Amino acid sequence: MSLPLADRVIQLAYDPGISPKGGGLPGLAVLKDVVNSINMFGIIAVVGALAVSLGVWAWGHHTGGHQAEANGKKGAVVAAGAALGLGAANGIVAFFSTLGSQVH
């Protein structure tokens, strides 16, 4: 049995009344700690990657190895971008979550 188009549109526009709420599930604090630890691990790894990339860049420049120099530059840019993403993760998610909550 097929519903008329107007009834289907009304069903799509139904608000289920669901919104994010803290404290609803047990273990939320543990999950936050795990995610914070993963973020810290990522930041530490990025520091190491940046140090290695800068070393490769300097070594390539010093020895005339243009390929190594280019790879060091790429690695430094990627590490800087990863650091930016890791540091801004909370803000990015909060921004888009707020933006999404304004859709009606």
C-alpha cells in the first residue's frame, strides 16, 4: 500500500527528539580518557615524524640529495598538517556539531 506524497514528506519531517546527552551510558568517562590518550599518542608521534622529516630535509640539502630534500619537505608539511588536525579536533567536531544542530 503506497502512501500519498504529502504523508511521506510529513514522515520525513518528523522530529524524533534525539539530542546528544552526557551521562546516559556507563563508561563515558573511560571512553573520554581513551580518546584523550589516543590524541596525545598521535601528537607525540607527530613530533617524532616532524623531527625525522626535518632531519631528512637538512641531510638532503647538505648532501645535495634533491629527492631526500623534497621528501623531508613533504614530511614536514604533512606532520604540521597532522598536528593542526589533532590540535583542532575538538573545535572542528564542536563546530560541525553546532552547525548540524541548527538544521531543521
